[in-house]
Amino acid sequence: MSIVGAIYFLFFVAVKMDLLMTVRAAKSTWLLGIVPFVASFLVMSILLNLFYSPTNFPPLIASRLSISTTMAVTNFPVLTEALSELNLMATELGQLAMSSASFNDCIQFS
């Protein structure tokens, strides 16, 4: 049931979105999707390597990449809900945030 709810939520967000404005913003904001992802991924990886050494925490060796990726990704549904609640979805700032967050989510699932 939670998956059905998430699908309905994303459907309603897509109905409220201006697709042409989002695509236009996405052409110039792909860098805004990559730079925060890479920066937060690197910081999280460095912190995990500093504080969780392989000798002290052997099970964490395989999951360091997973933890770093999870912490680096902007959660698209949370961002869309915040923009929708503040009535910023149709503004230029909202479209900029939506396009960079959607690009960031494509990085996560690729």
C-alpha cells in the first residue's frame, strides 16, 4: 500500500509541475545536480574512513559506498512536498530545485 501511495503522490506532483519550464531549467542546472552530490559523497566517504577504520568495524567495509550514496542523494519526494506546501512549485526557483533534484535522483538509480 505504501508503494501505491508513493505513486499517487508522484502523480499529483507531476500534474502540478510545468514540464516545459522544468526541462528548460534542467538544461542549465545539471551541474547543480552533480556538484552537491559529489561534494557530499566525498565528505561522507572521508568521514567514514576516518571514524570507522576497517580493523575496528569489519562489516562496514562493504557498506561504506552504500552509506555514502544514501547520505549524498537529495530525496526528491521530500523536496517536492516542501515546494508544494510553500507554493513554490510553479516559480523559477521551484523549477530549478525540481530539475536539479530529479537529475540527482537519476544519478542514484543509475
